[in-house]
Amino acid sequence: MKNLKKITALVLGAAMTLGMASVSFAEVASIDDLPGKTIGVQLGTTGDIYASDYEAEGSTIERYNKGSEAVQALLAGQVDCVIIDSEPAAKFVEKNPDELQILDEPFADEEYAICLKKDNEELLEAMNGALAEMKDGGVLDSIINNYIGDAAGQTPYTSPENVDRSNGTLVMATNAEFEPYEYHEGDEIIGIDADIAQAICDKLGYELEISDMEFDAILPAVQSGKADFGAAGMTITEDRMASVNFTEPYTNAKQVIIVKK
């Protein structure tokens, strides 16, 4: 009888533990669950901006310099969820398929564009012209499809031969922690934004130099002239438009919520 009671207690204890675990991992099952939760974001991103609205509803926002650091905090149980752009989110989940998932409900829709200094109207017009040509010629789609979708890796961008680069060098400010838009492969920074920037420079007759920095340092670098433009999965927002100009959007994107399974 004593053994039976002990076994029963162990079974009940295990069931309770499993039940508690499932509740813990399912705390954020939709956007409606965000109030009162601890939310991880990358500092200065639109995920940070949007999540900040929940502070008035009792949420705690934990801000990290890199999206990967926010995801590591989620894996360690230090935050309840992470709000981040959909494509980097997909890469994080791909690397942790048994532990992470993306909620089906998108958090917010947005558009990415290149940012430039307010008084740099000539370069803005030239870049918009180059982007329009790339869109009409299928180059933009080819670059994006080389990193996203079933054809990934099949259409790498290469600069045309004998490009005239006599106009000098354009410096691109980015945060190379945002796969597939910009990330490190060995000593090189590659990705969708890097290829788009290279294609623009090829059309306009410039060398491209990529300067890697924290995400929230990109706008100040562009405003001060330290960089000629910023490309880093940069979402057009009213607040940002007050300090920099944006090109026409080159792709649509969305913010999503990552949670533990």
C-alpha cells in the first residue's frame, strides 16, 4: 500500500510538473497575451518601438543590442517572448526548431527602405532611380529570392564587368546581425541589403564600403555624415522620417512574436 501511494504521488507530481510547464511555455499565445509580460526586443528597432506601448499595460521591455541576444534570453527563460522582424525570426527558429516557434498572427506590417541624410536630395533621387530600374528589370526580386524562399542560393548577385566607379565611395551603415538582410559570412558582410546596396553602387558608379555598428547608431551615423546611407531592414516610421529621408520601399515586411514551444 505504501508503495502504491508513493507511485501515485510520483505520477501526480509528474503530471502537475508537465501541466505547469505547458502553461509556462504557452503564456504568450497571441497578441492579446502581451500585457503584463516580459518582452525581448532589439534596441532601437520597430519591435522596440511597438513593444514600448505595452509598458503602460504592465509589460516589461528588455532591450538587447542584438536580436540574437533577445532570442538567447527567451531560450534561457528570461523573457516571455521576442518581437522581431519575420525573416530573422524564421532563421532563429530554424536553428532552434525543437524549442522555438513563431505565432501565426503577425504583430505588425511594415516596409523597408534605405535612409539618407535630410539634405542629400541628389543621392536620394539617384538611388530611387536605381531602385526603380532594378525593380523593373527583376534584379530586386532576384536578390531577395536568393536569400528567401525555395530558390534560395540559386540567383546570387554579381557586379557587371568593367563598372566605372569614378564617382568615389559610398559608405553604408548597417547592423550585420539581421540574417538574411545583413550578416557575417567569415570576414564578409553579406545579405539582401548588402546586395541591393552593391547593385545600386554598380549603377551609380560608386565603390561600396559597409560599416557595421549597433542598430541604434545607424541613424546618427547617417545624420552626421559618417555614413552616406543606412540599410539594415530599416522600417519607414514617422519618427525616423523627422530625422532622415527614405528611398522608396524595396520590400514589405512584418513584425512577429517568437515564443517557446
